[in-house]
Amino acid sequence: MSNFYDHLDPDIKTILLAQIRNVWTHNSTSLEGNSLTLGETDFILEEGLTIQGKPLKDHNEVYGHAKAIELIYALLNSSPLNITRQDIFSLHETVLTEHIRDVDQPVGNWKSQSNFTTYVGEDNKQAWREYPFPQNIDSLMSQWLANLNVGLSSTYTSQEAASVYADLHLSFVSIHPFFDGNGRMARLLANLPVLKSGFPPIVVPEEDRYQYKLVLSNYQNTIPDLADLSDLKQLPDNGEKHNFVVLCNGYWKETINLLDKANEIQEKRALNAKQN
């Protein structure tokens, strides 16, 4: 496997990975309401200090997500490369560091109660969405894990990688296997095939929060009887899914720019070494 940073000198690689960690962490937590800016996220992770006046919860979310990114890279380097249910549970425990253990809201295990969200329907009225029943989650996630591991058995072009990411992301958030943290988990885990194919992670930008959430909601509205979902083959392959693939291709912009800058610095160093 060739990582997107393998060709870089150690110091350039270290800086690039820190930049991507900060951008990934900031945007993914901000999508869920975290109030820390990118600059504050960078400061917290680089200096290990807190920001006065900011909630402890927000700090914990940032630390948890940054640690989870480390786990993602570690999973990619495991041999054999086969993601398990326990790997997902461990990642969930890392992401949700701020939660107190509760039998009704388990951390590191599937949800034990039904979960819901609200959305505005085509009639411009508030509506409820119920995610798949808890009793269906273990089977659904077994199917999802099988799809993930199939995805990890191949190397993709950028277009293919974005499509695989979108499919894994959409199916995960539609299953909604945890009581909390589903979005952050989806944005981490769906990047595994992307990273394995030698690309930097796809990072959903916080400024696109409305469009991102809307496309996910529109897709879930096309799933008949979502609460009764028991087979991932029931998930539609339709225009709404294609719209998400298109969005995901655009969500690469920031990490690609960071990688391009690192490559530029690496090439400049190599040129200087030749001239000297």
C-alpha cells in the first residue's frame, strides 16, 4: 500500500499530517455544532492547552476526533487489513470521549433504543425520521463491514474512490448504528478505502453544512420504511446518491491543496540539494 505521504521527508510529512488532522477534526466536529475555530483546534492539538471560555465538551470532541484519526491510520497499517466490529467499537469509544457511560446510550456498542431526527418535508412541514430498529443493527452493520472490507481489497482512481466513500458514508448514516457520533464515525470510516488508494482524506467543509445535511436527508427520504431496513440491498441507487458523489469529489479540495503545497516544498528542497 502506498500512502499519500510516503514520498515526503519526515519533517514535511509530520507537518502535512498535522495540518490534515486539524482540518479534518475541525470540520467534522463543527458539522456537529462544535464552537472551536480552526485556529483554536490547531492550538489545542499542538500545544495541549485549553481555550478560555470555550466548553470542555468542545475540547474533548477535538481530542477524541484527533485520536480517532490516529486509529484510522493504524488500522490501515494492520495486517491482515480486515476491519472488525470491535475496531468500530474502539473507534466509537475514542470519538465519544465526552460521554458518561449509560446503559441506554452505550459507547462502544450499537444503540439500544430507537433514534430519530426531524426534517422539513416537501409539504414544507416538520416531519419525523426513524432510523433502523436496534434489533436490525447488528445484521446491517455486518453487511456494511463486509462492503467496507471489499472496498479495502481494491485500489481506486480518484473518481472511483469518491464513489466508494459516498456509498459507505450514505449507508452508514442511514443505518445510524449508534445513539450519537454517527456522522463523525461515517466521515472517518468511509475514508479508509480513500486513504488505502493513496489519496488524502475527503473532508466535508463546515461551510457546506446545510447542503451536506440536505443531500443526506433527501437521500434518506427516498428509502422506503427506513425504520424497517434489514438489508443494505434495499438502499436505492438514485439521483440523490449521485448528487452526494458529486459533492464528495468537491470535498477533496482542501486536503488536496495541503498535499500540493507539501509536494511543492519537497520538490523545492530536492532542487536545492541538486544545485548545492
